[in-house]
Amino acid sequence: MELNAAARAAFDAMREGITIIDTEGRIVFGNRAYRDFLNKEAGGDIGEIEGYRLRDLRPGARLPDVLEAGAPILHITRQEIQDFYFVNLYPIYQDGVLAGGLSVVTFLEDAYQTREELEAMERRSRQVLRSISRANGAKYTFDDIVAVTSAAAQVKALAEKIAATDATVLLESESGTGKELYAQAIHNHSPRREGVFVAINCSNFNPNMLESELFGYVEGAFTGAKKGGKLGLFEAAAGGTLFLDEISEMDLALQAKLLRALQERKVRPVGGVKELNTDVRVIAACNANLPDYVAQGRFRKDLYYRLSTFPVHIPPLRERPGDIPALADAILDDLSRKLHRSFSLTGDAVSRLQAHDWPGNVRELRNVLEFSAYLSSSGIITEESLPDSLPHDPQSAPLLTLAQRTRAFEKREISRLLEQNGSSLEGKKKTAAQLGISLASLYNKLKASEI
């Protein structure tokens, strides 16, 4: 076996010690780092080493064992008189025939330096993840949760108590009720508030992709896997909170792996052999009826019991119409900041909002108010400003006398014209002229109707 000048120069440039032997166990090449190591151990210059049997120089050398085994021997820790070092040993094949062996020695000083660099890189990665979490992750706290009615206030109080623990939480509710809002508030009220908050919607991935997202994968795990592998969310969220939304849509086989992760606090990356310890709090959420899923065989019973240690049921909006005025005000305040305009609701508009059953819950309410705000020129959202798609059940409205109907009609017309003309003095003069009344009469009607 011969090495050309370029190969020798490349090996000599390395900090690792490189040794190559032939099938007779004779040294074909030893790079500068390896020769320096031998000289240091011998206490002087031992001269040329090529052509000598490796075990004549180092009786305990393991590289000849590779020739017998025909397979690598990896991650050996050795100690000489002065140094610890680590060795990987490889057989060399040419055209399918064993031609020799190669050892790569990593010295303790370099190993420590590599470890320090890896630890520094890990610290930087954690800092980046925390920065990302603060900027894009858990923005909401319990102060952002509107809970006026008794039912909503009780749920909020329960969630605040649970947040102080480190237990797994299951948020059960219909779509659009604010499950992620609760998850973020729980995280920010917990001892893990300084850690990252990572959220994933389980319904957005097929089983294989979701497994890779949650647990990561090692290099070469499958076709198309990134070089170096991929960090899973269980590792990325270490010290923080992992929010698993729509957990009911997780594949049964993956549910078993998730159960082990929760029970043993260990995960195994896809394609990996070694298990990794995890330190993460899991908050799960779903809008499906998980007991029904368990009965149908679509969700593991043991995982359901593991997740539902602290179930939190967020009531839908139709069960708490008393929260709608406060929710609407909070949404309009947010829109006012975004659009740099002031928005408010008339009493009729609030009544119509409360009469709706809100199948889309708070998300639907926000969409309705955003639609109405964009179309409102004055910022006053009246009943007529609300979208036509929002049903109004005439049977649910109380029977009105003729006088009451007349006043309601006047109020709607005045509000509509004020929205068009503006609420300034000039706008009110124009509105009075269009209605055929005096400005004083308009003011009297405005005061009577509290528009």
C-alpha cells in the first residue's frame, strides 16, 4: 500500500494522530501528530517508524485487531503514561479486498476543546431559541384572557392553579375558543416561563413527518434526511413547554412513542439507537371528543389518561354570551392599535352579537368585528355595520310597540348617517339636513337614544 505526496501532506496537516498499517501489521504511514505523540511517550526521537511492525513499537496496539475482524472498532478510550486519548480504528478495503487498517487518535486536549465548542454552540442555540420564543412564541398571559361570566372565570382560575405545577395539561374545547391563548398563558405563569414555548399542530403533518418533527432524526435515517440529522421539538423545547395542538389526529403508532416520552422522559430520534433525556412540559389540545375516540379505537386509552391528569374545558362562546361585550371591546382595542383609529359598538350591535350562537367561537367574533371595523368610516360599529352573513333571528327579539319600533328605526337611521357624515359639528349639521330636522332636534334624539 502506497501513499502519494498529496495524501501524506494532507494527513500531516491534521491535529489527529493518523496511522496506516498493511495486512502484515507493518506501519505504512504515521503522520506528524502521531510521530510527535510516540516521541513524547518515548522521551526522545524514535526516528523513522515506517516499515516496523506496529506492535513492536506499541505492544498494546489495537489496530491489528481490525485486520482480524475486518470491521471498525470505534470510540476506544486509552491511557498512556502521560495522556488520555480516544481512538477510532477502520479496515481499509481496495476493490473489496482487505488492504490494511487505519487509526485516528484524538488527543485529550482536542477532545476538551471540541466539547467546549459544542457546549458553547448549545448555549448559543438555547439563547436563540429563547429569543425566538419571546418574539414569536408565548406572547399571552392570563391578563389577556377575558373571563367575565362565572363559567369562564372558573376555568381561568383553574388554569392559573395548574400553571404553577409541572403537570401535563389537556385543553378540551371547540375550535376557535383560544386553546393556544390558554397554553401560552399557562407557560408564562409557570416555573418554565424563562424557557422556550414551542407549538405544533399535529393535524398538519403525516405520521412520518410528525415523528421527525417531534423526535428529530439522525443522519441517513431516510432518503432526503439532512446531513447531520435534525433536532426534534422535544429537544428544542428543553426546559420549556411543548404545545401539541389537535393531538386527536396523531397516528396510533406515534401515540405509543409519545406515551413513552411522557412516562420515561426519553425520546429516540428516527433512525437512532441511543435514547435522549428530555425535560419538557407538554400541553395538549383538541377539539374532538377524546373519550369517543378512545371508544372507537382511534386514540390510546393509556395516553388519554396520561394527558388528562389536569383537563381544562374551555366553554364555547354560545354558553357565555355575557363575555361577548368584554371580548368585543378587547378585540376592538387591538384593532384600534393596529389601524390607528378608534372603534366602538352601539348597543344594538352588541345585542345582535349576543343573539348569535358563534359556531366559530372567538375566532369568528374577531373576523366579524375586523370586517365591520374596516368598513366603518366613523369607527362606530352599528347593527347595520355587521356583515349580512351574521344571522339575526327575529323570533329571538322581544316584541316591540309601535313607538319602540319608531325609536329603533330613528336610531338606526341617525347612526347610519352619522357613520357616513362623521360625528363632527359639520357632520351633524349635514345629518340633520338630510333627516329634515333641526340641529337641536338631532341633539335631543341623540341624547334620548344615547347614540
